[in-house]
Amino acid sequence: MKMAAMFGVALALAVVLATVNALPKHNSPPSRYNGPDLQKFKGGKLLTGSQEVKYRTQPLFLSTMEEYNHVLATTENKMVVVFFTAFWCGKCVTADRDYNKMPGEFTDIVFYKVDVDANIDAATAAGIQDLPTFILYYNGKKIDAVVGGADALRTMLSNYSV
């Protein structure tokens, strides 16, 4: 009798797994750490490239040195701000709230974040010594930087924004 019960459980499990595997696959929204193709969802549709930049509502994290280099290499004729931050940094957490709203204010600038603990290589390459640090790039070259809160960044950006 125990053998029949175990066979019944195994059969039921096999049916459940077959049913789950037969369901249509749906794209899930990307994690907060996005790959080099910078995927983003808008209204259930996956957007990439210029569409993604147009519809982005919050800055994306660059979680690897490759992503950081990719962004700097592929953003021709665009200003890019990279916010170097850490979860344990109180000033960073405070600045983050305002920074997340800036893509709506400065639509001609593309915004990203780097967690210095998760992407130490990018932080080292950028020469980060204090947090929070905001670096402004144009055509992949550093043109300005500011250490401090979002108000200091907003003042800096108002000098460059069209």
C-alpha cells in the first residue's frame, strides 16, 4: 500500500511539473542590476537602446565594470551622470531620493548609479574617494564632478543642461 501511495504522489508531481513547464513563458522585469543592453520595461513591453533612455523613470545600476565601460563607450553626444553610492552611506541614501527624480527634470541627460561595494572596479577607475560622488561624462569623457548632495548635483547640471 505504501508503494502505491508513493507512486501516486510521484505521478501527481510529474503532472504538476509538466503543467508548469507547458505554461507560456513571460518576460519578467529586469532586476535593479541591468545587463549591458540596458533592458527596461514600459507598459509590459521590453524596451532597449534609445527607447529605453526615453522611457526610463529611474537611474539604472551599473553592476559590473563591463556595464560601466559599455555605457561610457556607447553614449555618443549624450551627457551621462553616474552616481557613486553605497547603501551604508547616509548622505547617499538622502541624495538618492532626489537623484531618482532627476531624469524627469533633466531629460537631455542620462542617469546611472554605481554601488561602490558591488562594483569596486568602476569606482576605482573613476577615482572615487568620497561619497556621494556624481560624475558628469560627455562622449565617454569626464567633464565635471561634484561630491555632496543632490542640490550640488542639480546646480552643476543646470550649467550643462539645455
